[in-house]
Amino acid sequence: MDNKYKEKFIQMKKERREKKRTDKRSINGEEVIFIFEKVLEGWKTIRIYNTIIQNNPNSHVDKKKTESVATGNCKVYPSELPSERFEYYNCLREKVYKFYKPNDFIVPENQNTLSTNSPLPS
């Protein structure tokens, strides 16, 4: 019996957190996708912000939020978007992370790395 109440409590807790974080973000899921698309196209954040404001003057987006979301630091929940759009969001978010960290290479320990100044081994 305790397990049933515990599961219900955990589910309610997740829903409260999701609602709180979504309200705090103040940007809907479609705007997040738009920001990600434009970042990958090479737009500056101020241009993205101005475009959102021009298209939807009632949007609650501000410049600081746009800059924060543009780095990929924004979580959209599955309940905010249809399943196809949510999958597209996940793909875009992954690309944005890679866009900002292109030089993170994982080198296996058994491979030797060569410096640019050293001659090639024969």
C-alpha cells in the first residue's frame, strides 16, 4: 500500500517540477526549436531575438533567455510538443551541443597522438 502512494507522490512531484520549470523558462517549445534552428544556421542571438519579437510581439522571450537557450541549455518536456516535434527537438539540441564543442575528441588510450611538428613515424 505504501508503494502505491509513493509512486503517486513521485508522479505528482515530477508534474509539479515540469510545470514550474516550464513557467520559469517562459519560452514555449516551438520558440526553442526556432532558436536552435537559427543558431545552427549561424544567426547571432540578437537577430534571433529581434525576429521572435517581430513575429510575435506577445512572446515572453527576452534577450538573456535567447542567449541561454542558444547554447542548448534548455529542456523541453515531451508533454509540450507532439512526438515528432519532440524527436526533432532532441536532434537539434544534440547538434547545438556539438556546434559549441567541436574540438572535444575522445582519443583511445592505445593510440599515440602526433604533434604537428614531429616527423611521421616510418
